[in-house]
Amino acid sequence: MIPIPQISHANSVMFVVIFFSISFIGILRAYYWKHTKLILLAPFQYRYASQFLRQDNAFTERVNWLTFFILLINYSLLIDTNPIISSYFNGFIYVFLFLLTFYILKFLTLKFLGRLLFIEEITRLTVFYSFLSDKALSIIITPLVLILYFSSFNLDILILSFILFLAICFVISKLYWIWKVGTNSFGLPSIYIFLYLCILEIYPFVFIAKGFFY
């Protein structure tokens, strides 16, 4: 017997997962587009980030949760396309749980450091900027992830290279804004910011990128 049914079943499962991601994006487009647009523009324009933060209400809270689930789903799908990285986690659900754990630990670490150093206001901004770029990128790459899973053409290298280019742009933007807010607005020592960026921002990105291209 040839393993066609198994492949078909795997694609069906991935289709359901992607359907949830697209559905969440549809909800954002239908009901929260004004706030979603701010998230997409904020990584590169401070005024949009400031505007989103000022609108701290139930609508922005829902947008934050919806975009966070899109982030988890799309990044898990993207990582799961690489057999080398995926083999470490043994399937999509474990990749999803790993990412969920990583972001929860990052959030708790930032909150703990904020309380420890009595800088809770900057913690709120750091959490926002740290998650902001990841959320925006996860929405943008949705059609590319769809092509990776269901295209009949072998475009993996081209698509992954383009996603890497986008990710580098968003990471650079994230690093810039976290550094700028930390040093200019709150006067934090550069060494603290540098250590945070290396451990919680740069290293995870390099680890994933290296798994795809080396």
C-alpha cells in the first residue's frame, strides 16, 4: 500500500488548523480592522503604536488575543514545515505548545524584571513591542504559509527566503524600538537592554532561521 491516505489525512488536519487562522483574520477584518491596521503599521511607525496603546479598551484586548492565536498557529505551521526542526518537537501540537510556553515565559520574565527593578511602565511597553512585530508578521505571512502547505509547485525555498527577509525587517524594527524606548524614554543601562535582546529576541530568531537554512 502507498501512503497516500496518510498524507491526505495530514493535509486535512493542517487545512483545519489554517482554517482557524484565516477565520481569526476574517474576524479582525470584519469587526476590528481599525485596531488591526494599527498593529500592522505600528512596527515601523511609533505614532501608530502610541495610538494603539492609548486605545486600551475591550476592543484592543480582543485584538491582542486574536492576533496572539494567529501568531501561535502560523508560526507553528511554519516551523512544522521543516522536518529537522519539527523532529525535535514530534509534530505540530508540540511545536504549538512549545511556542505557547516560550511566549508565556517571556511575558512572565518581563513582568518579574519590571517588578524587581520597579519599572513596570517600561515592562508594559517592552511586552507590547516584543509581541507587536511577531503578531504583525504572523498575519502578513498567512497566504505564504497556505502556499507552503497546499501549492503543487515547489516554491519552498523561494517562499521561505522571502519570509526570512520579512522576519529580519521586523526583528530589526523590534530591536530598534525596544532599544530606543529603553534608553531614551527610561534611561535604562545599555547592558541590560543588550542582554535582554540577545537572550529573548535575537537568539530564538537565529535558532529557528538556522534550522531552516543550514
